[in-house]
Amino acid sequence: MRGILKRLKFGIRDESGDALLIGALGMMMIVAFAALAIDVGQLRLEKRRLQAAVDAAALAGALEASNCGSTYACTNMQTAAKQALAENGFPTSGTTVVTNCATSNAGGLILWVNQGPCELGSTTNDPNYGSTKYVEAEIKYPQATTFARAVGISSETITVRSEAGEGNASACFYTSTLPSQRSGTGMLLNGGTISASCGIMDDATDGNALESDSGTFTTTSFSVAGGWSPDNGGTFTPTPKTEVATVTDPLSYLTAPGQGTVQQSGNYVPANGATLLPGAYLGGININSGVSVTLAAGTYYLNGSINDGGTITGTSGVTIYFNSGSLTMNSGSTAQLVAPTSGTYAGILIYQNSSDSTSMILDGNSTSKWQGAIYAPDAQLTFNSTGNAAAYTIIDVGSVIVNSGADLVMGNNYSSLSGGSPIKGGSAILVE
């Protein structure tokens, strides 16, 4: 009996196999952690690849936005975004494309193309939520695992997203972009000064598309679809480049507003100090000499012209739409007008029906402010003795005359506009 107890006691104290067992268990744990690290590293690598691809898809989609017209997330945009994935190494044969945050239970890679962004659910989470100026791309992709399969995890879904918008166009002054306006002279420069922190595009195609007698004109670029003689008067920096390709009207995407509340049905002659409310003025507005009028923020719908012999001020965000008629500033009058900074007509100051050829005349003094786009694609715009103290100005008209005494400064500071310039083209930028 004593011998048996002695042998049992010895067996309990025998540790000769413990080191091997502990070593085996430790090695198994090391291998498990190494396997996990490999899978996690692979997932992180794939997420970086997918992020680069979704960034490219958002940029490609944004570049197509101006070609979609009023069809959001159009076929061209979807195709461009899908092609961007292919160029980043993801085959498109098994890719499902979904638009505008619709649901999908498809397997494989799913690409959402949303115009505007909608994935984050509100403007609180995404300041660009719902804005069709931006394109959101999102990818969900089931990445296969290697070692995690041993514990029942065969794949892990990776989700990445990105947003992009069109970059600002290099030009801010356009004439004759409608095909019907391309014959004859697009720009007649009788003197004055233009100093533009952007380019000028004269889309008239005749040999005398640009006519200049005198004046000083400084821009970042000066392009003419037709001809111009360097022997004409005027000082240009840089020299206009002729025979360039025509462009598409950059503001043709705009849609006319409804008339809204009728404020005045006949010709309206406001009293000095009057504040006008947005809505319809169906007989036009006549501002007499010495009369000052303020426009409250909003959209003004005109069936008839505005004749200004006094002072018109609207600096809290106004859009003036001429269904018919135009704006005529008389000598000695002045205006200080600022376009809205957000909404449908962000950056749009004066918008004249594309079939309305009524001429527009802008006059004023050095304190005048034309902050926004002046869009009258079928009309002639004449600048007389007016200055411009605006942070930015955009011109897109049928033709333009600049007379002696005009001092037109055209800035390109669009910082007040959350979506940048209303004229886009040629580039796209990531915003998220």
C-alpha cells in the first residue's frame, strides 16, 4: 500500500510533459492571432483599394452631372461611375448599380450613385444632403476571409462612400452660346475697362465675332470662336485667341420659376423708400429718378421690364426673372444686387427667358454691385458708365457692348456659395 501511494505522489509531481503541452497551446494561439492579423490586414488593404475606387466613381459621376440635364443620376453618370471602378481594378461584370439610395439585396459588389447625397439621412449629418449639385458614390463589397473561415466567418462586408461636385469653370463671361446667336458680332468693345479674374468666351463664329475700338481688357484667358483683327483698337492681356471650339451654354440647365404670389398686376411705380416683396409683377416696375427701392429676399417674376431711374437695392439674396421684358438702368441710376447663396437659384441674379431678346442696359457708378449671374442668352447686354463692387459676377448673354466709361471688375470669389459657382465644367472635386 505504501508503495502505491509513493508512486501516485511521484506521478502528481512529474511535470516532464507540461512544457510541451503549454508550448503547443501557445503556438496554437500565436498561429490563431497571426491568422487573424492576416485577415484584418487584408480587409484594411481592400478597404483602401475600395476607397480609392469609390472616390474615382464619385468624381466620374460629378463630371457627367452637366450632361444629365434634369435626369438625376442619369445613365451616363452611372456608366462613368462603373467604369471608374473598372479602372481601379474591380471587374464590372458582377457589379450592381443602384441609384438614389434605393435598397438592394444583390450579391457581390453594389455601387450606389446618388444625386444628391442621401445615405447619411439629413443635412445635420451631411451638409450636402439632397443637393443635386453633388454626387455621392457608395460601395458595399463582401470581402472573402482566409483563416476566419475556421470559425464560421467566410466574408466580411466592407462599406465605403465618397462625395464629389463639379469644379468651377475657368470662364465667367460668355456670349453667343446659343446657336441662333453665333452669327454676327458677339462682343463690341467701344472702350471702358474689363478686369476679370476668370476667362472670357465669345462663342460667335463670324470673322468679326470680336470687334474692338478702344479700352483695356485684362482676363485670365480670352477665347473667340470666330475672328478678330489684332489691328483693332484696345489693349488686351492676354491677346485673344481666335478660331477656338464653341461651347455649350453653361447655364442651360436652369428652369424658369413659377410666378408665385401676384404682387402687382399692372405697371407698378413704387414710392421712395418702398420695400418690394418677392412674387409676380405682371406689368413691370418703373422706378423714377430720385426714388430708392429695396427688394426683400426671394424670387421676382416679371412680365414686363424694370426701368430704373433711381436706386434699386437687394443685398439679402434676390433672383429677378424676366418672363418678358428686361432691365434698363438709366443714366444716373444705380443698383446693388446680390444673388441668393443657397437654394435652386443660388448664384443666379438676373435670369431672362431664353427666348426673350429684349435688350438689357446696365448703368450706375463705382458703388454698383452685380453679384451673381446675369443670364440672358437671347439678348444683347450693354454696359454704360457702371462699376462693380461684387465678390463675383458671371455673364452669359447673346451679345455684349461695352461703352466708354464702363469699369467692370469681375471677381471669382464664390466663398459665399456653398456649392461654388453655378457655372461648372471641366473638372470635379472631392468634398467628402
